[in-house]
Amino acid sequence: MWNYPNFLAHRGGGKLAPENTIAGLRCGLAHGFHAVEFDVMLARDGVPVVMHDPYLGRTVAGSGNVYDYDAAELVTMDAGNWFSAQYKGETVPLFTQFVQFCKDNDIWMNIEIKPAPGFEEETGRAVASLTRALFGLEIAQDDLRQIPLLSSFSPVALAAALKAAPDLPRALLLDRMDEGWQTQARELEAVAIHTNHKHLNEALAHQIKEAGYGLFCYTVNDPERAREILAWGVDAFCTDRIDLIGPDFA
Ligand code: G3P
Ligand code: MG
């Protein structure tokens, strides 16, 4: 069962803006997206920041690991210039800042917990606790679209999230579906399976849906492929091509 938006901008603004930045969110909004997937990990001081890679250098100017720096240092670092000079000065967002922007602009969130290796448990705990605190009583609302969905490739992070904030929904991210997926999803009390569409087939899609899970795919950039997997019963996906696949795609 999937109670959330169907089409999400991947990493904020897909491939049209620097990933995991506020500029990316603005770009998604400009294309009509009010649903987003983004990645979160911990700075050295345990403060969650919005980043995909556990190291600097690709999207963020600098070198070393994210956990070598406190959040106060990371938020001064350029996260836009790698994409284009137009975005120079765009910085690494704090998780709290990113969530606030989404709340202010009515953007639904799929928060991917992306722990650096060795930090799985503390990242899952920190992100879930902070999300729970940021949403407070809103969690009690009936409209699930108000509540973020946590996801992770790390079962350890999801187990920690379950313990820290059991009322926040969780999704298990799997690149490929191996035989143990049902046991893992059940133990983590996941509401959805998030999987790589490249390894999905129709039989597997039916199996996931028949087991009662929401089915979300990443990262679908071809409209023809999008139509194909939707016909299999896929509920939702994220896309980099927010210019080709709009929020009302069907
Ligand atoms: O959450 C789905 C997707 O974002 C997973 O891959 O590497 O883009 O975080 P990645
Ligand atoms: Mg992601």
C-alpha cells in the first residue's frame, strides 16, 4: 500500500540543478514537483547534513571525509560550483534547514539515510530522532502525505530508526531483490520496498505488491520505461529528468 506522492525529484532537482541543495529544491518546485528524495549523513559532531557521498570532492569543494568535519564547517563549503558557475555559493544544507524548506513549500520527503561505513546505527538513530522531533504532533495527523518516509540501504540504520522513532514509516532500499528480502522487510516493519528499476521484472513487482508493500523505483529517467513499470504495479519512482517526467506523469 502506497499512500504517498507517485513522482519524486531525485536528490532535490534531479540532473537540472546541483544535487542535495536548496537550489535543487527550488528547481524541483519550478518544475511543479512537491515531492523529493534526498540523502542524509552525519557530520563529525553528529549533526545530520544533506549529502550523497561520504567524501568531499565530487559535489562539495574540499577533500577528506564528511565525518572529518563538523556541520558548522560543512555548511560553509561550496556545493554548487561543480554543477555550474551559476550555482557558485550554494552550500551544503543542514538536514534541519532542508526539512524546513520542504515544510514551508509543501514538499513531501523521502529521506534516504545514507550512513558512512561504520556509522550505520548512529546515523539511523540521529536522523529518525531528529525527523520525529521536527514533525512533532504532525505525526498524529491522518494524512500520511504530511509525514516523511525514511529509507536506507542499511538494515542496521533502519533498525535503529525503528527503535528511535517507531511511528515514522520506513522503506527498505535494495539494489537487487535477494531471497531474504521478505524476512528483512518484515523485521524492519517496512511499509515499502525501494528498488533499482533496472533489476525489476513484472513477476517480482507482482510479488512485492502481493506481499502488501508499496513499491518505489529509482532512478527512472526514460518515460517509456516509466510507463512500463507503472503498468506492472509500481507505485512510485524518483527521476533525474524532472523536465521529461513531470509530477503529473501517467
Ligand atoms: O533513494 C533512491 C536512490 O536515491 C538511491 O540511490 O545513490 O541516488 O542515493 P542514490
Ligand atoms: Mg538517494
